[in-house]
Amino acid sequence: MQNKVIFRTVESGESICDLPERISEVFDGDMNPLARNIPIDEHGIHQGCFTVVVTWTPPDTDTNSDTGCGNCVTCSCKSH
């Protein structure tokens, strides 16, 4: 089976604190149907390798300052 993106998000400095909850929801098959394809072992632990990358974009590279940081999909931050 090839690699598959099961979650992608861009967060503001304010909304990133909710990331642990959002990641746990990624593995809930009711909230994310893609999670149903991830095998689990006899202890309920998901099998495979999960890559997590956090990239910071400085505010001076804002591409859309009227609506927020310009890179955020899930936020409406205007602090940049």
C-alpha cells in the first residue's frame, strides 16, 4: 500500500494549541473514514509510520493580511 495523507491542516498561533485533539480525531473512523483503512494490532494501536511536520511561516510573508495570515485554512487569525 502506498503512502496516503489522512490529515492536513494549516493553523494559526492561536489554533495550533487544539492540534492534539484534532490529531486524535484523525484516527476516529467515524470522524475520518480514511482511518478505517489503517490496521490496528490486538491492543488497538494503529500500525504503520506517521510523519508529523510543523513548519512556521513568518508573519512578514503574509499573502492575504485582510483575512488573516494568508496561509491558514482553518483559522481566521488577524494577529499577523
